[in-house]
Amino acid sequence: MRFWKRISFVLLAVVAVCLVLRATMVADDSNRMDIIQSTVAPSYHGSVSEGATYNVHPRSVVAMAGENVNNLHCDMGSCFDYSRCEGDFKVYVYPREDKDTKISPAYENILNAIRRSKYYTDDPEEACLLVPSLDTLDRDKLSKDFVHGLPAKIAALPHWNYGTNHLLFNLYSGTWPDYIERVDFRTGNAILAKASLSTTSYRPGFDVSLPLFPRTHPERIGNPGGIETHKHTFPLKRPYLAAFKGKRYTFGKGGEVRNSLYHLHNDHDVILLTTCRHGTEWSKYQDFRCSQDNALYDKYGYDQLLVNSSYCLVPRGRRLGSFRFTEALQSSCIPVSLSNGYILPFSEVIDWSKAAVTVDERQLLQVVHMLRGMSEDQLLQMRLQTQFLWDAYFSSVETIVYTTLEIIRQRIKPHLSNGRTVWNTSPGGLVTRAEFSTYMADFPFYLNPMERVPGQGYTAVIKATNPPESSLLVKLIKSIALAPRLKKIVILSSGYQIESSHLPNVPVPTMVLPEATKSPDDFLWWRLDTDGIISLSDDLMLHPEEAEFGFDVWQHHPSRVVGFLSQSHYWDTYSSRWTYSTIPDNQYSIILTKPAFLHKYYLFLYDHVWLQSAKQLTQQGSHCQELAMNFLISSITKKAPVKILNKKYDRPDTSKSAIRVQMCMNAFTRIFGTMPLRHSLLRMDPSLYKDNVSVLRKQYRKLEAL
């Protein structure tokens, strides 16, 4: 009986406490609403009419009251104004009004990347997203890049509106000794793109988790990954299983995990090095292990450990994020994250289980055992995935910014969003555009040559540069129409009116499109019924068997340019610029796109995604247009084009056009930030071509006579 009395007493006590807490919360909410009603000032709305009524979402109220953004109350449905984004997704960067307010080089790189993007607009009224020119990257008061007086300047932005539809970038927040994760100013309803985000402050589907990158991170094109750098010596296993080299904190925040790493170090294949020799007063706080750790620390080089380890430990430091995470990615060393509550970078779209290992800090002593249990297949696949992720999303400030913008754009327009499979498969979510298709097999990168659709065929796109009464176009149409797998002929008239009466009667559907307003190649790509197209010009003849063989080769290389005429680029040390050679050689890097096979998706990218600054250069002539397509495709595929046959075409290259092409080549290199063209020695010829074998045994019987 006494037992049941005790149970009843405890239950009554719990109920009483709950009732008291509930009453307190109701009172607090009432007081909070009173505060909110008294703090909605006219300065936020521009002008407030007396007696006017405003519709405010209840979750946005907290931001109006001035509380910090890390209250977890914002999401895209409550703190974002979709009405600004009904048209194209545009991003506005505030002009720099106060020239005295400093901007760090890292933040300047971010703003430059936005201005270069296809989303940039200089009109705030048409912008879906707004980015302040005030440097919010470093909010550590001990940093030289800390901007004083920032909260007042942020609140005074002319379109601030509690931060609605604003995007703020931040890498560092808080300072010694507690390093709090919240920024030190009121961000309101703004989206926060932040490094070192934790599960306690991250708002899923609203904030964006950034990688922590150094101030010296390259603005545009970063260093290549470890596989690209050491592609001729890329072993499956590296000398060390796991490695770490970094600071150990004997005082303050961030020392728990790093202070225990010495338990796992074996000086053989697990190399875990720490030092407490940092800061000006480290000797005051050194413990009994510091001398031994410091001596061992100097024994190995940091870069040496990165390139010689299969796994790189990334324990938390003062903050949750660490530079070592992206450094490990670049070195094709699989990151092992030991940072509880850390939201990995871009985890909204990246499947980190394919490229990184996440371990609970409390399981530190079991880490080595876990890593030894990974199979060789897992190890290889994860190392390859680190290289793809590094190159696609982390190699430069530009790729980091574009990934951030693309994540937000796809939230706003979910019908144009890529699935996680696309984001985690080369070439990735920045290149694969859902506006073209939501079906992966419609893209050249994901086409499996072994699963080709039989009978699809290809389309001939002919650029007509000669008068319609000329026989050149007629001869070309009659010749190419004999190709068995040709499905359609599209003629792009350039400066001449072509009537149907000018065209020969052929068994293939033929249509004429007038010259486009921007460039001869800027036509409606959706008119093409086939994935593969052969681009032609009426100043060159092509035999139907050449076209058929070229189509066979292209089906095995659908992501590349496959053509007949090749050139090679090289660096001219005398003039210190890129140039090219038209002399026939075994090595090539450029395939002229007339005649050539390519996927129609590249025409879509050329029309809709191609940088306007580069597109203007293509007005210089057809040679620059062909070079532009090579730059575009090589930058995406990281592969060389494919040359077929070895037929000699008479195509004079005047000095005037050569100078123009050289100018375009160097201009494209500046726009891309690098030279994407790749050299190749491959040439595809048909089997039994020109062999002393009966013609009846050959598939392409007429090629020898050409």
C-alpha cells in the first residue's frame, strides 16, 4: 500500500509542475506579443499608416522582435517571399556605398562570383535573392577581418525588410573562449550560408551549410585533385591507413577529441600527431605530454601525410568545421569526421556516405578498427567520389558560391530541381539542368553505350552560308540524305532567304530555320527529335558512309565531340599566350564542329547557360563558335574530343581568321579561368578500312574510294 501511495504522490507532483510551467509559458507568450506589437517600427516598413493591418506569419514574428536567427523558427514557407521569384531566378548584390568599410579578399571573391554568374542582376526590383556588399564572413572579434558597426549597417540596407529574401555568408562566428555558433547581429528572415553549422542552429531546407575554406582559397579554378595530380601513380592503398596532424588544445573549447588521439597512434600505419605549441602563451598551459608530442609532430610533414593516407581524421577544433575536411577531399584522402552535431557541407544535396566516414566522438577508440573493416572496393569508390565532389563543388570560391545559389534556386523551383542521384554523379548538379529534362538518360553524361535505343538515328543540322542558287547546298543535302539512319535535316539560313523550291526532293524530312538573332547556332534546340546531331556546313561535302561511321563512334562517346577535322592548342612562350596549330599531327585537342557529331544537350547549354561574355565573342565568326563548343564540352567532361578517319579536307585558314581564333582562345581562357582543352592521340578508323580484304566483307565499303 505504501508503494502505491508513493507512486500517486510522484504523479501528482509531476502534474503540478507541468501546470505551473504551462502558466508561465502563456504569460511569456503574452508579454512577447506585447513587445512585438510595440517594436514593429515604421523604419522597417518604410511608412505605416495609422490603423493599418499587416499580415505577418507567426514564425516571422520572432525575427521582427529582434531575436537571433538561430531560433529555428524560419523555413522557406514562413520567412521567404516567393512572389519575388515568379520569373527567372535572379540575384542582386548591393553596391558598395561606404568605401571606408573594408571587405576581405575572400568576401570580394564571393561577390565577384555572383556578379559573373548567369543569375546576376543589377536591378533589385527583379531580384529573387539579395546579397549585401557588407562583409559578414568573419565575425570573430579577434580577427583582422572583423567589421565593426556591422549590425546597424545591415539593418539600414534599403531593401532589408527583416532580412526577407536576403542571403548572408559567414565562415567564422564567435570568439575565444566559448566560440558560440551564432553570429553577433540580427539576421532576421535572411538565409544563412554558414560554415560550422550544428544541428542545434541549422534550419533544414532554409540555411546552407558551407565548407570552411581558407582565405587563400582560389577564386575560380582550384588545384586539381589528388587523382589528377598523381594519375600515373595512383595506388589503391596508401602507406598509411589513417593520419592526422594538427593542434591540441590543453585549455578552452575543442580539446576533448584531439587530446585522446595519442591512444590510437602506432607510428606505423596510423599516424596521429598533435602539438600544443600554438599561441603566444602556450607554455603556460602545457601538460606532461607536450614535449613528447611536439617532437613527434615535427617528424612528419602535413602534405606528406595527406597524399600517403587512405583516411584522414577530421576531429573538431575550436569550431565544428575544419579546413582539413576539404584538404582531405582534394588529396583523395577519405575524411573521417569526428565532430558531433556538425552538418556536413552541402549535405542537403550531397550523399556523404559515399565519400566520407562519420563517427561519433564517443567511439573514437574504435575508429581504427572500423577503418580496417572497410573493403577495398569501398575504399576505391569513396576515394574516386572525393575527387568528383572536390572538382564539382569545392575546388574554388566560385564553385562553392554556385552550389549555394543552385541549392536555393531548386528549393524555390522544385519542378526544376535535380535529385540526389544527379548531384552525386559526375558531372553533377551544376551542369545537369532539369529545364532540359528530368530523365537522366536524356543527358550525354549518363548515356550507357550498351543500352542504346535502336533506330533513334540522328539529325543533320546544316549551316547554309552560300546563296540558295548555289549547287553546294543541294549537293550536300542529296549526299547526306542517303545515310540510312538520318532522321531529319535542319537548315540554318545565314543571310539568305531559302525557299522550299530551292531544296532537292529527298526522302528525309527537311525544314529551314532563319538566322537567329544572337548567332547562327542559337536556334530552338527542342525542334530536334534525336539526341545525336551532325553539324554540317555547305562548304564541305560529306559522304553518307562517313556520316554513318561517325554516328557509330559517337554512340560510344556521346558526351564528347566526334569529328573529322582536328587542331591542337599550345602555349607560345614567345608571346606568352595560347595559340593553336592547323598542321596535321598525331596529337590534337580541338575538333571543328562542322562536320562533327555532338549531343543536342550542348546546344541547350550553349543557348541558355553559356556565359554572355563568352557568347558575345562567338559573334566574331564561325571559327570562334566552333572553338567555344570545344571549350564548353571539355570543361564539363574533362575529356578530349574524338577524331575519326584521316581524310584530308581542303579548308583554307587565312591569317585574318587565325588571328581571330587566337584572340577568342585567349579570351575564353580568361572567362573560364583556365584552359580546359585536353590533348589526345586517339583516332577512330573503321575495321578493315583500306585493308587487302574483299570489299564484300567490309561494313563501310566506299570509304576507301573517298
